[in-house]
Amino acid sequence: MHAGKMANEILKQVFQDMHSDIATSVNPDSVMDTLFSKKVLGFDDFNKLRQVPVSSDRCRDMMSLLFTSKHPQAFIRLRLALLADYPWIVDDIDKQLPSLTSQLQQLHVGNSADGKIILLQIMLSYWKIQTH
């Protein structure tokens, strides 16, 4: 599996585990703007989300769209979008990554026998996105 796709799938699982915290803590407006500008959210979805009056409902709808998205970096981009306004959420996400990569190592997922390599690939994916 390509490192970027694996990183996105790992983050997708972390975001699913944290769904209720994110839905109740995040005002999705700035996140939606970033995801729209990075073409993670399309024009129609962006406009539909803007019509939802309650912030927590808008956040839940946004997360639902991302979980069904075919965008190969949807959750990588979401993590980066949260970084500016919600660094504590990103810290919680990042704290879960070593545990998750350890579980993947035990399951022998991918070509890597070492969960640290998977974590390194995730971090390299973040770095590449942040520098482009």
C-alpha cells in the first residue's frame, strides 16, 4: 500500500475513534474553507454544509462526507486544517498514532514489519503536504 494512502487510512481510523469529541468541539467553518481550497470538498458539498445552521450538525455532516470521500488525502488534510485552531485535538490524534501503528505491526499490515516505519511514512506524508 502506498505510504500516503496508508497514512490517510490510519488517520481515518483515528478520526472515527474521536468522532464524538470532534463533532462537539470543532467549529467546522475554517476547516471547511481549508478543505474546499484544497479540493477535498467539492463545491456542491461545501454549499450544502454552509446551509446547516447548527455548528455541531455541520461538523457531523462534514465528517460524514469525509468518511465517504474518495480523496486520497482527506484525513491528512483534515488533520492539517485542524492544526491552526485546534492544536490540542491534533495532539490527541498524534498520541494515538504510535498505538495504532503498533497494532498494525501485530497484524502484519502492509510490507513493513516495523510499526515505526509506518509512523515515519505518515510523518513524511505530512511534511510533503505542508511543503507543497
